[in-house]
Amino acid sequence: MRAPDGKCTIAVDVMGSDLGPTEFIRGLLYATEELKLDCDFTLCGKGRLIERLLKVRKSSIDPAKISIHDASEVVGMDEKPIQALRKKKDSSMVQAIEQLRAGKADAVVSCGNTGALMAGGTLRLRPLDGVDRPALGIIIPSRRKPFVLIDVGANPESTALNLVQNAVLGANYAKAALGCTSPRVALLTIGTEEGKGNSLINATHMDLQKINNKVINYVGPIEGFQLFEGDVDVVVCDGFVGNIVLKSSEALFGFIGDTIKQELVRNPKRILGAALSKSAFRDMKERLSPDQHAGAPLLGLKGNILKSHGSSNYIAIANALRIAREVVMHDMIDSIGSDINQVGDLI
């Protein structure tokens, strides 16, 4: 549902970050000052602390665009989701979600406990009509252009219907966040030959063919080595596989970066070469950095909730806020609802 008159209010769980509320305030300021993000913000957390941090940082944001919603509790990363939601109803996360549920905000951004955020969003907002289970989608860089990987952890055990709905959710997210008019959707498997893969993949492939060119642009299965070629815009998988792919990719990017640093300082000649190539390495780091696409929306709910890494730095937080605004302004929820209804008719 699009915010009226192009306005957008984002409810922020300021207390959920591993790096503390200071990093979230830095991210907020970076989003408004450097990314020129034009939004209103409701900052949920310990009110006096937030006020002090804004004063210390000498915020240049128009005070009329910021409101503080006091919340006395914080959901810890190691807490069990349902228990935390029940015991800590005045937590910054719960209060941010309540702002969205009450229509006082258009989106929520949090770096907090993933399970609690998913459970809170699902219980308080409810899934869209026809959506069996919400899914987490994230943008990943590749050789030619970024792509959406979905699901990356919301549903480790999925049915064919779940994966078909993931395709619809991912395609709509690619339209909003990547600007794709007709996203190319692929199914991740172990071989592109017909019948290759397990029963879940084969059943999903058959169902995706039924909605191809009617709801989504399905281009067929792809293998792992094709992921980073940039030929597709959306890659569909279950949450178990997606989470492994995501974390393995992040670890590999980090390993390659550290290895390059070590090798470049082994002798004076390499150090000189590294100095001459400094701008190239800087551009490579920016291109591969997950900070540029740090918000993972929980797709399929009657509201926009974005999850960012618990260890997100201020740049990642700023980009999560940016993605939240893009999702709101593209009427993504209404579009998903329409497509899911078509899927129900075709399958």
C-alpha cells in the first residue's frame, strides 16, 4: 500500500543493533544527509538515550521529520522469539511493529532478533490473503547486475506452493528495488536437465511453468555456478538452501578480500602495485559490499518489514532505510496480492 502524496514514514527499531543505538543514529543521519532520503522517522527505543544521541551527533534533520516513541525494553539476540514477544511487549521491536499495524508508519526497519521480528510481523500483521508463508528476500551482487535471492532463511522446510509464491514475492521485490520491468525468475537446483533435482524442485518447476508468461517471467532452473553470472533477476529456493548460499557467499567474499590484502603486502613490488591500483580495489570493494543492499524484506505480509544484519554498520543501516522507502513507494503489497490471486487460479 503506497503512502499518500508520496510521503513515507519509517518506524525504526533503534535498540536492536549489535553495535548499539549509536550506529543506528549514524545510519539515520547518513541516509538523510548523504543519500538524501526524504522520509519521516519514528524512532522506537529508550527516549532519553535517543534524544542525547541526536544532540551529540548534531543532527541536521528537520525536527518535524523525527518523532521518538519511548520503549523501555529490548529483545535480545539470544532470546526465544515467541517468549520475547510475550514478555517484552514494550520492546523497541514490538513497538515499531505496532506503529506499522496502527497505520502510523509505512515500513519497519530493524537489526534485531530475526526470529522475533518474523514472528512479530506474522502474528501482528498477518500474511496477505493467499500467501501461505512469508519469505525473506535479499539482493546479491553478480557479474552483470544484482539479483534477488529468496528465501534466505524464513522457511527451512518448504512445499512447492511455498516456492512458487517465493517466485511471485521475489519478482515483485525485484521490480521495486532493482527497477526490473519483467524480472527473469529462475529456480536453483543441481542440474538444468529436465527431471534433475529432488521431488520438491521437480514439482515446483512444473508449477512455475503453469504461471509462466501469465504472472511471472520464468526462465527455468539454474545451477550454483550460474548464480553470479547476472543472467537472471530472481533466484528461488527454500530457506534452508538460501541461508547456506547467502552465508557461504558472504564468507567467500570476505576470504577473497583478506587473501588479496595478504598477497599485496608480501614484497615492496606488490605494495607499489597495490598503491597504483588503489582506486580499482576501492571500486571492487564497493561493488561487492553487502552494505549497498543491506535490507532483507519479509515479503508476503500486510505491511513492509525489513530485516538488516545485527552487525550492520551505519552505511548498511542507511541503505536498509533507502530500500524500505523504495518498497513503500512502489505499491509492492498491492501488486503481490494481485499476483498471488492469479497463482491461486492457475494452480
